[in-house]
Amino acid sequence: MVAKSRATSRSLPAPVGGWNARDSIADMDEKDAVILTNLFPSTTSVNLRGGFSKWSTGYPAQVETVLAYSGSTTNKLFGIAGGSVYDATAGGAVGAAALSGLSNSRWQYVNISTSGGNFIIMCNGADNVYTFDGTTWVDRGAAITGVTSSTLINVNLHKNRPWFIQNGTLKAWYFPVQSIQGAASALDLSAFCPHGGYLMAMATWTMDAGYGIDDMAVFITNNGDCIVYRGTDPSSASTWALVGVFWLGSPIGRRCFVKYKGDVLIITQDGLVPLSGALQSSRLNPRVALTDKIQRATSEAVTNYGSNFGWDVIPFPKQNALLLNVPVNANANQQQYVMNTITGSWCNFTGWQANDFELYNDNLYFGGTDYIAKAWDTNADSGQAIPTLGLQAFSYFGSPAQLKRFTMMRPTFYASSPPAVNGQINVDFSQVPATAPLNAASAIGG
């Protein structure tokens, strides 16, 4: 007499391991997900991402740069669109431009504190350098000597002095300490770049998550050469020394790095890599990249969209998130690869048409089609429902070689009202999206 098989039940945890775009779908941890779109993996659950509201509206074109001014008593938010700068601090419809007549809207900037006050200092490689003191925007072109101001395309604050990258060259230029104008001095790095090219950006790298005596100056070329210096005064050999020359993956975009904890994260052809790990591995260990678990997706995005404007990376501490902006089509279609900074788990967001992200008063903002949006601020995208798609990793349920027949599933949701959800059981590694609506049972207390 042959015993009949009996149905058994099995629980699966929420895919808090996040999006896995590296491993075979036949060999993933069951806490991972093949697809996780607009669903953020927290430490204990997978949650619908927050939506956005239109904070500042009425711009004449795409908002391609968002700036946050940090003053001693005043903070301000600005957007640059159509070659003009607009004050977005108060929200609502923007008024007249605070600054106009600019060649483009793609600017790099830093905040600097001097004895004369607090300033934004910004450049774009086409117009003169501009500053903002909390009240007035000033063209500094005539006040900068030694280099043509309009050729400066990237700016960084290092050891309390502004440093600039000159467009299309291997030269970096620096001002005296706590100066926003004056005589610029050159640091020519052409002798230290074996792969040639030109400088893309400069970053400040520190090991203690702050700004101090251990800060190092890092220069990155478009071909991936990374030149690291230690010291304070580049004009003195006794206080300025070369640490080393390294080779990384080529950086993607002018906004290719962000200071993160005690490190610098750089968007490269090898993914989003921490500078400390990248210099130690010298491109030999792909697991160094924070994007290792989604490396296939990241590599495809860099290959297909790497030349598009809009690459950006920013941490959002209030949601324990790190966002990598991926411009599928510049100014038209962007998505974000988002990491939980506690667990390192990934997902991807769609529906945020973001050209540039910025933090202002600890909240996240992005520049959109003709508006600045406040992100992760509401439960809808400007009044529209947020579509999601999730496919948890396939499971053998402990017996890979045995055929199984599934008769029922019961997903668990935590919501204020029954969610509108389609669901199905996918077998044989099918990735076809669900089309059948699920009927939510009554809420269960406890």
C-alpha cells in the first residue's frame, strides 16, 4: 500500500535581502528578490517607497541643478533651469529669476565659510564662477586671476580652500585659504596620469568621517587614474606630498562622488565603489563595490546610459537610504538604484523623474521636468498611485529534485486599508508579472 502525499504549509520571509541582479535565479537566497521595484527592503519588512510632492513649480525648463545654501542663520534652496537661478526656499510657484543669462543649467557647487561670511561658490565650465552670500549672486570672473574663470567646471572644498578642475585639462587650480576669489594657482597632474585624458572631479577623502588633519586630496581622471595627495599647502614641498597613483574604473559624470561616512563613494564603470576598498583592490575584486549584488544591472546601466546627464549619488539618512540616480534618458526617464544603509540590501525606484538630488533641512529634494520635488514625503507621486512589482527569489522548499503542486498562497500585508494587489505563484523560474487581483481578507488584530 502506497501512502498518499499530504499537503504541508511553508512560510517564506519577506525578501529583506533585497534585489539580486548578480546570482543565478536558480541559486538565490530565498530572502532575495529577482525584481523589487518601488518596494524598499527594511530590516524586518519590505515597504512601499514614499512618494513625492511638487515643492516648487513654474520653472521654464528642466531643473538640472538643485543647490542648498547653508548660512550662519539662514538656509536657502535654489533650482537652476533654462539658464536661470530661482529661489525655491518658500515653495509654491517661483517668482522672477534671481540670476539669469547663464549658458546652461548644469552647475557644480560647494558651501564655504570665510571670515567675510558664508558663500555658495559654483562653476559649470562655460560661464564665470558665481558666488552667493545669502542675499546676492555675484559674478567673480573679473576678480579671479591666473586662470580663465569660465573654464572651471568642477569645484571642491579642501582644507578650507576652494579647488577647481579646469575643463578638458589635467590641471587643478586652488585659491588661498578662506578665499572665494583672487589669484588662482595651478597644480599640473599630467606627469602622474599614465592613462592620459583629463580631470573629471576632485574629492576630499578622510578616515574619520569628518574634516581634519588626516584629510587627503583625491583627483580623478576620465580614464580612471586616481591621484592622492596629503598635506595643506600645495605650494610647499614640506607640507604637500604625493601618497600614490591608483587606477579605478572610469568615473561616470561630473557628479560622480559623494562623501559617505568615513569614505568617498565614486560612480565608476565597476559600479558604486568606496574609495578605500577600490584603492586596496585595484579593480581586482569586484565584491568591493557597494553595488556588487546588483552588478549586472549596474554594468548594463553604465554601458547603455553612462554618457547621459543625470548620474548622481546621495545618502538620505532619514530613511536609511543611499540613492544612485540612473538617467535612462537624460531629462526624460530616470530611475534610482536604492540601498538600505543598514543592511546593504537594494531595490530600484521608478516614477521619480529626477535630474539632480539634494538634501535641504535633512529632507530630500530633486529637480524635475518643471518643478523641484520633495521626495519620500507622501504616499503618492504628486497625487498618483505608486505602481510596484516584486518577484521573490524562487525556492526549492528543501527538495530541489522533487516536483511540487501548490494549492494556495496567503501573502501578508500591513496597511491601513486593503491594498489593491495582483498576485500569483510563479513556478519553473517564470518571471511573468501577476495579473490576477487578490481579495484581501478582513483585518486581523493582535
